[in-house]
Amino acid sequence: MFPQSIFGLMTAYAACLLHQPPIGHGTLSWFFVRYPLALFWTWSNLLPFNIFNQLSEEAIEEDRINKPWRPLPSGIIKREQALVLMLKHYIFTVIASIGIGGLRQSFSLVLLGTWYNAGGGADRSFIIRNIINAAGILSFASGAMEVALGTPLLMTRPSVQWLCILASVIFSTIQTQDLYDTEGDSYRNRKTMPLVIGDSLTRWWTAFMVLAFSVLCPAYWSLGWHVFVLPMFLGGLVAMRTLSYRTAEADKRTFQIWNAWLVSIYSLPLLRLLLLGCLEK
């Protein structure tokens, strides 16, 4: 939730680089009003997706083994009640998005969530799984940006190019989240990358792509060598841990660092703005 809302804030501040309507730079009122709204929008869209993700009989059985404290396997709430709660939250989210922005992204997240959780998108192919994850994360991120801007996003060339690059980053590396849950995914017969091509090959591919994008993304924004330091440091840490630490607990920590690395990639337009001003790339 926080990485995507932070993306919205940072990229909205650098909106001129993406040929989006600029915000009032330097105004604290913008930060204290728009960021809480972006955070609220992200949370309100994430909650029904998480309920949907835990709603199937297979998910409940899996959680009885791995996460028995969750509301459904523990019996705190019945499956029918969770379904009603999910639908109410989806309706609420759409209505809220009409008022604060991000309506197109909310609809996208409903469709992607349905495909992922009820249409087999999470289970049948790791390529489809990664595509949905990339599209979902970018829907969260661009929706949070739209809410932070307070105006609908324009489909400008710089915006489309940057979002396509981010989609490639996420699609190529999101399997980091699958490394620590191979047991649960195997139980559900999910075709995740580690289970299809093997754990070792997945780790080498992920490490390579993280390192590659740690160089390519700062280079895209034509930034100086000193800006490469943070993405390269965090990317190197993710790559090293992915290859060297292979327990479930270590992989969970690596995924947390991957999220921090992703935020460092998200921050590049803002750094470009702060260092060089609102000049075309």
C-alpha cells in the first residue's frame, strides 16, 4: 500500500516531466490534503482485493495450515459474510473514486482482481500471473498519482513510456514474492515461476533483472552517477540475498527490500526534477 501511495505523491510532484498538469509546488496544504487522500484511495482499493484473495475454499484451507489466525479460517467471519463485505467495499471504492479521482484505475482493479482470484489468473501461468501483478500494481500507483494530482491523468507520451518501463520492471521481478511461499503455492497447484522453471533459475533471472533495471532506469532519466547509488545498492542487496539466502524467512525479508528498491525506482522522476528542474528528458 505505502509504495504505491508514495509513487503517487512523488510522481505527482514531478508531474511536469510527464506532461501532466502541475501541482502547487511548495505548498504544505497540498501534501497534507492530497497524500492522505491518495493513501485512503490505495487502502480502499486494496481491502476488497485482499478479501477476494482469501475467499475461495482452497484459500481458506491453505490458510488453515499457514495462517490460521486470519478471519475466515479462524471462524471470526463466515464466507458468505466476507463476500457481502467485499462487494460493499467495491461499491464504496467506486463511489469514493468518483469524488476524489482514480475511477478508471478502480474499475481496472476490480477486473484484474476478478481475473486473478476467480478466473485462474493467479494459478494457471506464471506469465499471466506476473502480467496481472504488474497491471495491478501500476493501477494502484497511477490511481494514487491521479488522486494526489487532483485531476485525471493525461495519456501523454512521457507518462506512457515511464509506466511501460515500470510495467517491465514489475513483470520481470515480481516473482520475488513467490520465492517464500512455494509450499503454499504447490498446495494450491499454482504455476508460479519457481515451481515451473525451478527455484535456482528463478533466482538467477530475478537477480539479473533487478541489477539491469537498477542501471537502465536512472539512465533513462539521464541522471548523474550519484543518483545510481541508491537503486544500485538496494538492487545489489536484493540480488545478493536472492542468490545467497534461500529460506522462507530470508525470502520474506528480501521481498521487503525489493519493495524499498521499487520505491527508489519510483523516485527517479522526482530526483530529476530536483536536480535539473522541469526540463524535457
